[in-house]
Amino acid sequence: MKVQETEIDLYNKVRHACRDNALNSFGYRYIFDNKIKNISSLINGLKLMGIIVPATFGAIGIAYGLDASIVKYALAMAIPATVIQFVISVIAINYKWDDELLYAFEASQSYGGLDVKFTKLAEFPPLTYSEILKEFDLINTEYNFRQQQDSKHIISEWQLRKGMRYALRERKRNCYGCKAIPLSMDSTPCPVCGNFSFIYQYKILALCRPRKN
């Protein structure tokens, strides 16, 4: 026979859901903060390359004259560098790095706010179940909307696992996969909070390959 949950049980369930959503929001913020760092580095590197290559070639030409042999060597190096820059620029346009960077800033701030709201509601809840449920639904609507927006952008499974590990470590929570509290950001075989390094990804690919008879 199914035991009917009391209002106290439902009240505590909502508080538990708040803690879980706060943990997830904290992990997502970490993911988007890393996206900001990585995309910013790529864009800045591309801009820097666009300045350094022509400036260096021009400076050598002015210093030694266009007929000097060193200019020919500089040109020989400048051409492949320019081709590489062009290829990366095409990739940047195709994958919309600028748009992804703007969204990463927006998502990071949004998840930071959601983390604070969920944590506050879990730690300092109103006195009644109806009140805490009402506040939870409001915050959860914002959380679900952000999740829907995330679905339009690329977030890999390994990024989710890494974000989860970071959140579990910082909040000192046990992983429901390996049952341990992560002490570092080193990747492990855990399917929930690990398996995000290149080594573990390679191992999975190796295991999936068909064996030769």
C-alpha cells in the first residue's frame, strides 16, 4: 500500500530540489565561465595574428628593403600564417564565436543568480509548504527557461560531467555515481562526475571499436 506523503515530507522535498538545482546552476556557471575563457582566448589570438603577421612583414620590408633575401623568407612564413588565419576566421564565422561568447556571459550571470536564489530558498525557506512551493515554482520557471536557451548552444556531455565535478567539490556533496566527494578536478572513470579528460575519452573510443577476430 502506498503511503501518502505528509505536508512536511513535501516541504522537505522542495528544499531538497532547491539544493539540487543550486548545485546544477553552480556547475553550469562553471561550464560557461570556461567557455568565456576559451572563446575569448581564440578570438584574441585571431585578432593578434591579424596584426602581428602583416606588421612583422612590413617592418622587415622597411628595415631591409623589399629586395633583401630576408624579406623573401619572411614572405614564405607569412603566407602559410595568413592561410591559417583565414581558415580559423572561417571556422569562427561558421561556429559564431562572437554569439557564443555573448551567450556565455549571459548564461554565466543567469546561473549565478539562480544559484543564489535556490540556495537562499533552501536555507531560509518560508514557514508553509504552499509558500515555499510558490517561490520554488517562480525560480524554477526561470531555471527551465535558461535550460531551454542552453539547448540552442553546444554543451558536450564531458563538459556537463566536469561542471558536476566542480560543483560537487566546491559544495562538498557526494556524487550519486561514485558516491564520493571529489577532492580535485582530476578526471576519474565515474560516468557522472568524471570521464572528461582526453585519456578517458580515448579509452571509451577504444572500447567501442570492433575487435578483430
